[in-house]
Amino acid sequence: MKIKYKILTLFIILGILFFSEISLNAGTIDFYFYTYNGKKFKLSDFNGKYVLLNLFASYCPPCMIELKVFQKLHDTCGSKGLQVISLMIDREGAPLLPKIVSSRNLTYPVGLATSEVFKIFNDFSITPTTYLLDPKGNRLGKFVGYKNYEEWIQSLRQYVKCN
């Protein structure tokens, strides 16, 4: 009976590891997300770049302002090793996402956060919250609250030379 239990436990663990979308390589973070227009990305698509992963809400005024800051960071730092991604956390706001993107002329990936995002970033509690990931997908930092462009440049200085 003990052998059957151990074999069953082993198969369950292997199944979870095999079917999970979370990469378990030495702290590397990976998950799928869809942009507002249905394009599918995997976070590892951006390996080799530092990633600013912004979690925002449609009902959050500082978030809406910061999206334009992220566009400016994308414009000035995107060619220098930085990838900006913004994921909206509120499903109720999903119908507003195309308008949010177009009204702010956002050209970097913007989509909806999946349940996997909340599992990975389980310390997330308020918007806006932004995570900095290294080029291998490891978490480097967490930033809670709004930052203006100059504050972001200062925070990113040791990783990406934007100016």
C-alpha cells in the first residue's frame, strides 16, 4: 500500500511540474499573457532584456498617468535593453483596455493579468505595483506606487543606461 501511495504521489508531482506554466529554473519567472488585441506572449520571449512588469487597474488614476511614463521609458530605453509590459488586474475593466491603450498611444505590450501572475507575484496588493526582472527572468525589485519618469530613470540607472 505504501508503494502505491508513493507512486501516486510521484505521478501527481510530475503532472503538476509538467503542466505548470511557471518555470522552476532557479527562481526564473515565466508565464503567458495576452495583449488587449489577443496577441499571446510568454515572459521568456523577452529574455535578454530587463523587464519592467507593471500591474495596474482601470480605476486607478495614478496608474493611468504612469502608463504614459512607461511609454516614455519604452521609447527612450527600449533599444537599450529594457522591455516594459503593463498588465491590467481588473477583469471588469477589460472592455476599457483598447481605449486606454489607444488614448495614451501605448506601443509596448499591454494586456490582462492572468491567475498565474497573481500566483507568482503573491505579494502584490495595491496598484500601481511594478516589478523589475533581470534578463534571465529573475526578480530584482518591487516598486509600489506611482513614479515619474525621472524617478524611474534613477531606479533603473544601475541596470539600463537610458540617457
